[in-house]
Amino acid sequence: MKRFHVHLHVEDLAQSIAFYSTLFAAEPSRVESDYAKWMLDDPRINFAISTRGARPGIDHLGFQTDDPAELAEMKSRAERADMALLDEGETTCCYARSEKHWVTDPQGIAWEHFHTLGNIPVFSEGQPADAAAACCTPAAAATSTQASACCAPAPRGKPIGIPVKSSNSCC
């Protein structure tokens, strides 16, 4: 079964945690100095916020799978549709180790497909702790002028016109 994923950039983490805790009638399942996440069952969503974005708003959307077979099916479906696919493989970001790939919709919105393998104590291994960007999703890579340690490998399939830096870490 899949879980819908939304990641927002926020300006004030404490204020946003209070707002979303009230909205969801639930406290976050994980809180860090720059990040919070709710793993809700009704609706089934992985909702994350962080202060690491360039500007407030939606960073990316996605689907978190319960098992590797679901993730492989999503990847296969994207490949069959000749979607531009940014395959990161096993990587770290958002305090977790995951297997993931990205696709980008026609409007440039990044969609993350991932299977979480475990938690880690830092936002991203191999990325400076004070890095401004949460991760470089495909959309963020298009506007980023700073080198970042969280970009995906070059896309396959239809070109999406997004400069991509090579590395092994993202959210």
C-alpha cells in the first residue's frame, strides 16, 4: 500500500508545527530543529515540513511505498511511459535512508517515489548540516545556483530541461 507524501518549506517551524498539529489532531512523529513529519493513517499521508527551502510552499509531492516491489512497479510504469526519470537508488535525506527515484510533471512539479529503509540521526549524510536547501528535487535543481550534495543522476527518457548535478543524497 502506498502513502501520499507532501513536503512543504515553512518560515517558522514552531508556528507551523502548532498549526498542523491542530489541523491533523496529532503531534508529529518526528521533530528536529529544522524538520517535522506526521505519518498519518487518516488520511494515509507522510506530511513533512522543513525550514531548508529557498521560499515557503510546496517543495515536492510523492508516494512512499510499503515494500520494494511497489517501488519497482512505479519505476517500471514511469519507464514504460517514457517519463524523465531521475533514479537515485539508495540515498539519504529527511532523516531517513531510502531507495528512490523522481519524475517531474508537465508543470515542473517534482514527484518523489520512495521506500524508506530506516531512520538516520542527521538530515542527510554527505550534506553540510547548515545547507540552505532541503534537497535538490528536480524542480529545485533548475533554480539552484549553489552546488549541493543532494542531487540526482542525469535523467533518462524524455528530457525535462532541468540541470542535474550528480550525487547520492536527497529527500
